Amino acid sequence: MWVLGLTGGIGSGKTTVSDLFADHAIQVVDADVIARHIVDRGTPALAAVSARYGVQALQHDGTLNRTWLREKIFSEPNEKQWLNDLTHPLIREQIIQQLQAADSPYVILSAPLLVENNLTKFCDRVLLVDVSEQTQRQRTLKRDNVSAEQIEQILAVQASREERLAAADDVIDNDAAVNALAPQVAKLHQHYLELAASAATTKQHQPDQPPES
Ligand code: ADP
């Protein structure tokens, strides 16, 4: 399966862009969605979290208290490490499963921390949704129920704009109006269809095992 990595900081427009690729019938594996489900009620990961922190990590209905946990790991780097060690292998396993199960001409792996978490190794190409930090802050504040301070904390742990640009093969500039996106996506989609098709042809002509003599 030919995999396009889609990345960009919080509020850059990844979901908006991946929805447009989905309009072209391209399947999207979303690392954020997987990360949320990995700690759903009844999962081994949530049991491990509540064993470590007790009921304070849970809401009354037994689901994860995400706000509490977010604050915990922002203030205690060791706890963040513990949580990453617990969840990252599970998230990777799910990502691989979903990528393998996809049956569109190519598949998108969307992850805000694609570069930071070395998920680029699953990708044949990386597309960055790029916006200024000012736009990121404004759109995230408008969308989410978070404080300006929390946004600064999130921005501080994400790669810088320059680091992301260095890892990207293609860039969508999303500082402009939202209706500027569809034509850019349509053009890139045609290009990716060609790349995926030619990668499949090359693979067919290069069998994994050399023929026996
Ligand atoms: P991400 O998935 O990268 O966090 P989203 O796609 O959710 O980002 O976009 C963040 C917010 O900005 C959403 O509310 C979205 O509707 C809005 N948005 C995305 N692109 C634009 C744009 N070009 N102009 C204005 N608002 C936009």
C-alpha cells in the first residue's frame, strides 16, 4: 500500500484537508482518532492508567479524564514518558493494521506528530499543511475550548514550522481562504494516483525473492 503522510501543527487544517482527500474516495487513517480510542473504557491501556493514578484519572462514568491527564503529563515529564511508553506501541500497531486494511488506490496517514514520532517511516511521501503560528493560534482558539496558555504548551512540544517544512515533500499553504484548498487537493490527488500506480508497477517487476536458477 502506498502511504501519504499528512501532517501539520494543531489547527493547521489537517482534518479539513483529509476530508477533501476522502471526497476523492481516499481512505484516511487518523493517528489522533486511534490515540483517543486506545484508552476507551474497558481497554487494557485505560486499566493501566487507572492502576497508576487511581480514580482521579477517571470521570464518574469510568471514562478517561483527559483534562486531568493532559495537565498531569504537561507538568511531569516522567509521567509523559510513562504514558508514551504505554500507548505508542499500541497506537503503532493499530496504525499498521488500518494501513494494511485500506483498499483505496493509496492511503493517508494523518498525524500531527508524524515527524516527531518518526511515523514518516511508514510513509512513501509527506504532505504538510502549513500555516503561520498566528493562524494556528487563532483557529485553534476558535475551534477548541482551550486557553491561550494551553495552546502555547501544545505548540512548545510540536515540531517547529521549519522542522516540518524540512520533512515535507509537498506543502499546502492554508493561510488563505478555505475554498482555496479543494483545487490544490485535486491536483495533488492526481499526482499521488500516478505515484502510487507507478510504485505498484515497479514492485510487480521486482519480486521479493530472486527466481531459483
Ligand atoms: P487540524 O486537524 O490540523 O487540527 P482542522 O482541519 O480541524 O485542523 O482546522 C482547524 C480549524 O480551522 C477548524 O475549525 C477548521 O474548520 C478551520 N479552518 C481550516 N482551514 C481553514 C481556512 N483556510 N480558513 C479558515 N478556517 C479554516
